[in-house]
Amino acid sequence: MASSPAHTVLRDIGLGGLPRVLLKHKAGASAEVYNFGATITSYKPTPEREVLFVSKKAVFDGKKAIRGGVPLVFPQFGQPKKEMAQHGFARSSHWELSDTAVTDDVVRAVFHLSDSEATRALWGFPFLLSYTLSLTAGALTTSLRIENKGDRPFEAQALLHTYLRVGDIKKVSLHGYHPHPFLDKMDMPKEGEVLPVEVREMVEVGEETDRVYETGANEVSVMEGGRERVRVEYTACTVAKDGSDEPFPKPDCVLWNPWVEKSKAMADFGDEEWREMLCVEPGIVKSFNVLPPGHAFVLEQTIRPV
């Protein structure tokens, strides 16, 4: 446990008897993260306001990925490799809390996950994942570092699958996806077909939506009723053996809402919960990122309530 006169980082037992870590900032902000999946399940900038969405039907059994919050997707997005679970194994693995710290302005917790016999049976590469949560008075920053610990390159995808809570999805619009190309997973293009470009300055969701945007803008604002409610800022970079880093020019940002029929088909999601959530998911997922031995890749987002 780390603490200051008003900041705290506490280890606790949560739903399903699963270990979790509670971060509390002296200004009133708080966050909750489970060791299982290193999944953040709550972020409150004030005690009265919850920013993240977690389904009332989410399963906390230490086996199934938690439906909501900020699950971590690695080493694949979707299920291109059928022998591995959808979205990989990071979100359904048990992570270790490796460090906690507090300063005047920041409450921090660091989790890590390394390769094991179980992961190598699915994906035969040595790796180290480090996940840092930094809570301030006005924002929550999450940083996922993926390091190749082996002696040969590997290719991987990674994504921060952020579920945001909204009052009414039909009143929501998003700024930051225009004028960027996107892959529409509801209407997959034919091989060689040029990706469409988002022509709407303000994107609204009125049906099942599953799009991978090549944003490059690095910021998406979620508006509700004409008022900005939360901003998701994100960056990505590669880190060489010598510690030098190079920004990834065009990180992706997925936009997802299951709408009516898919909500009914998911056992761990309420039939009507599509109305109160939206996923804005920074990542590198449109293609696989090749990581040489000793190199790392860092994906970071800041959730900034307005």
C-alpha cells in the first residue's frame, strides 16, 4: 500500500473474490482496477460521476474477460488466429501489481504480465507487458508498454478497449474521426478496395457500429446533448533498444456500439445496455505491428472528463 496524507493506493478484494487495487486522489477522484486482466472497472473524477461503463451482467469469475471498463487487447484484435481467444489473452490473464507510488499530484499503480507456459502454448514468444495507471485530480492516464524479450521478431496488435458511460446514445456525437479513413467491420471492403473516409464532422451512432478509424488526430471528444462530456487523448510510439522512441504516425481508434440485436446475443451484456455505453478504443489493430527483439511499443490514453 502507498499513501500520502490524502492519496491512497489500497489492495482489496472485489467481486467474485478477485483481488483489485483502489486508487484515490486527495481531490476526490478515484479508480478501481482488477488484477484479473488489469481491467479498470471504475473511474470517477468526482465521487458522484462514473465515467466508465461496466455491464450489470459482467462476469467476475477469473476466467471470462470482464465486460466493460478498460479491458486490454493483446496480442490480437478480434480473432485472426483461431487457436487463440478473441482479443488475445491479456484481458483474461492474472496480472501482478509490481509498483505503487504517490506524489503531490499523481496516484500511480503499475501492473505487469510476462509470458508463461500457458501463453507460449497459444503464442510462442517471450514478452513483458507493463501497464501504468496514473490518476490525477482531473484525468486518468493508462499506458501499456509491450516489450519483446525474445531473440526473434514478433507481430502483435494492441488496444485499450475503453467503455464509456453515456446518458443516452441517441444524443451522443463524436468529434475527431473526420476526415479519416476507416475500416467498417459491418461492411467489409473487398480486397484492394480503397477505404472510405469519414465525411461527418460530428459522428452519431444510430445502428450497430464497429469501425476502425486511422485517425492520426490522437483525440476524440464525446459530446452529449451538444455539450462535451469526455475527451480521449491517445498516442503510440516504438522504443528501440537504446531507449530512443519514435512516434507511431497513425494510431487507430475503434468506435463500437453493439446496438439492439447484438446486445441480446451477448450473455454478459444487458439487452438494453447499448443505450448507455459507447466504446472509444485507441490501438494499433488495422494491421499487425512488428516488434524486433529488445524493442518495445507503448500505447497510451488519457481519459479527461469535461
